[in-house]
Amino acid sequence: MRAKDVSFTEEVVPFDFESGNPAFRTFSPSMKVPVLRHGDLTVWDSLAIMEYVADLYPERGFWPEDLKARALARAISAEMHSGFTGLRGACPMNFRKPAGHLDVSDDVRADVARILNIWRQCIETSGGPFLFGDFTIADAMYAPVVSRLATYQLTSDPVADQYGNAMRGTEAWQEWEAAALKETWIVPVDEV
């Protein structure tokens, strides 16, 4: 929403418990975040939130305009949403962690290889700098992976550097990182 200039009010509820925060129950049916409240509607899943906002603002280019590119963007976003469990489990999202190589399992290496293949194919087809040329929901879905690959130094592939630099160069990324670095709570399970 920041990348597409959609204004909203953000309310941060700390992750100060290993399994979330009991306060999540007051606004999230799933006890997970993110959650979007829009009038009397509550949407509690990241991809569903982005789809809803894309429907509200079709002129903002949340998805690629081309039908085939849009289908591919949805497919890789759904793959990110439901997959790459090895990477997610072994390498928690953590902006505060100093970068350093982490020895990972074959499952994580396979996830990284698949992600790099997706990025390479999309950027070669679109011409970049983002997966479908302009920033889309697909890029928002892969933003945490950009951070994980850098934090845990999981690859030296040039496509990761190229795409990572494009992502880190956005104002939305810079605001996201700055806000994360201001967080005061630490969840021990996320401190690999």
C-alpha cells in the first residue's frame, strides 16, 4: 500500500510472545498478522488483503496489466504465500540480525534455488527492475525473502543482488526497515 500511495493508518501490536501476542485476539480471527480493517470488514490474510486493496484501487497497478503476466504474478505470489517452508522455518525474518552466513539444509537450498529461478525468469521477461517491470503484489510477497537471503547470506547469485538492490531502493522498503529497527521487543525463537 505504501509503494502504491494508498493511505492507511498502521497500528503496531508487538510480537512479544513466542506464539504471537494474546492481544491479537481482539482484532485477528486467526491470531496472526497482518490484518486490514476497512469499515466493518476485517481481512486477516496478507494475500487476501492485497487482493482486496487491488480491487479497491484497480488504477494503481497492484497486479500487472497484461492478463498472462497477471496470472503468472498471482501464481508466484500464491507459491510464496503457501510454500518455501524450509526457508521460512530456518531463516526467520529479522532486520536487526547482523548479516552472516548460515549453514542450511538441502530443503532450504532447494527453496532458494526455486526462488532465484522465479526471479530470474520474471526479470528476464519483464526487463526489471522488479519481477514484472513495475512494483506489484508479487514484489511485496517476496520482500521478506530479499531480506532473508541477505541476512543469512544464502546466495551470491547476481539476480539476488540486482533484485535486492531494486527492492531496498524503494521508499516503501526503507520505511519498513526503519520501522522494524525501532521495534524494542525480541522473540527468542526468531533469533537464529
